Amino acid sequence: MFRQLRITFLILATALAASTALAEDQPPLRFIHSAASFQDLQLDTGEADAQQPDHRRTNWHVQVELMARYTAPAGEIRLPGGTVRGSLVDLEDLDVNGPRLMPGFDISLRKDNWRINAIGLFYDIDDRVATADEDIQLGQVFVARGQRSNVSHTYAQLDFRLAHTILDEPISPITDAEGHKIRFRLDAEVGLRIYDFEFEVANLDTGDGPYTDDRTFFEPHAGFKAAFNIWEDVTVDLYTNFGAWPFDASAYSWDIGVGFQWRPVDYVGVQIGYRSTIFSLNEGSGVNEFEWKGSYQGLHAGIQIRF
């Protein structure tokens, strides 16, 4: 868990340092903007203003979103390390699938039609006690029917995305003012997803354990993100991507999410949304096989700050 927190703090510190440096060199602009919004920022003050540089093509725009996620794991796991092949056990049977309120973040940098994202999701649950309905092998720990297992689980999921806008068009302009009623943007995305997690299991009745299994998986992914900007202040976005790494420590996933953002002022907004990452992770074979076919799903809400 400490390693996951260190990664998070490093990413956040880098983004904040970058935003501070950018703010010193150029005026802040709206992260999602129309041509009209740029015209509004350029006051008609004569020849001196006409010589000002065009920040539309030189500025990086930074958005930092800190969020709370009400999320939970699901699926079946198989832990390696025993004298026989581990059992495929549902997380619900181990009482490790309860939703919890956990932190998350989404850091974006945009320039022209390019966007870079770093997104973090975290989960932590300790000392979940469950009575086995049947004999199960949890790595090196055997739990007979009727005996009690104790399981702890930590999880970090980091997504890095590089996106390019392939369509950005106003659908309905405002007739009596500058701007638009609806503007549509479509981005194509590629990226890298990292899973880093740990399971710790013990048998409370026999004293066997604790046994710890710590794993890290990587996979590239590709997809699309669509956004509807409504009356300049409200944005509805939907994204989906698919990941695959068919080699050693294989990983496959489908990630989908929807969000609703409202900006009462130009540089501060709030968001609510839902995200689901469905995955299949596998490493090793026989008694050394790890397998997790599952998902992380849940609601999230947060505050956005733009530079």
C-alpha cells in the first residue's frame, strides 16, 4: 500500500509543479473551449493587443481532479503456492467484495488537439473473516469447510492515456450570443494500464498463514472518448477502451465510464460519474498459477481545478 501511495504522490506533485510553471508564463484558459470563448478573452484594445501571441497554439492547459470513489472488487481468484493447485474462489465467499469510499485522481494536460491523462483508482480492505462453505486452497493456506478465513486486500490501478481529437464540431450555435448550445468532441486514445495489488490470507482456526501474494500486471489499451459540451457549462462524456497483453503475465480488459461535469465558474467544476473495469489476469500454471477474472466498478464524485 505504501508503494501505491508513493506513486500517487509523485504523479500529483509532478502535475501541480507543471501547472504552477505554466501559470507563470501564460494566462489560464478554459479546458474545454470554443472559438467564441477565445474571442471573448481577446479584448479590442487596438494595435498593441493585436501583437499579443496566440495562446491557443502555445499553451498547455492543466486539469486536476481529486475524487472519492465508492467502488468494490468482484470476480473469482486463484492463488498459487500450495502443494496442490489453488481453488478458484469467489471474492464474495471471502467477504472481500464490499464497496468502500476510496480516493482517486484524474490529471489531464491538453495542447491543441492532444491530451495526456494519468488516472488513479485505489482500494484497501483488511481482516475480512468468512466461514468456508467448502474446502478451499488459498495459496499456501488450506481452509476446510466450516473453518474461518481471514483475508486482506489492497489494490491500485493506474491508467496513462495519450489522446488525439479527431472531431470537434458545434452542433447548435447560440443565436443571440457567442458560443454554442451543444458541441461534440471525439478523441481517439491509446495508453497503458497498470494493476498492482496484494492478497493476504490466513486460517484463523488452524493458525496457518498469513500467506501474501503480491502482483503487478501491465497492458496497453486503445479506445475512444466522446464528450458533449452543453451551453458552455455542462459536459457529458462517455469513454470506452479495450486492453490486451497476451504474453507472460497476460492481461485483458474492457474499461467503460460515463461522467457529468458542471462548471459554475470557468476554472472550477464538479463531476459525478460511474466507471467499470472488467479484466482477466493470469500468470503461471499448475500449482504456481495465479488467476483473477473480475472487475472493479463503482460511482465517483470529485472537484476539478483547471489552469
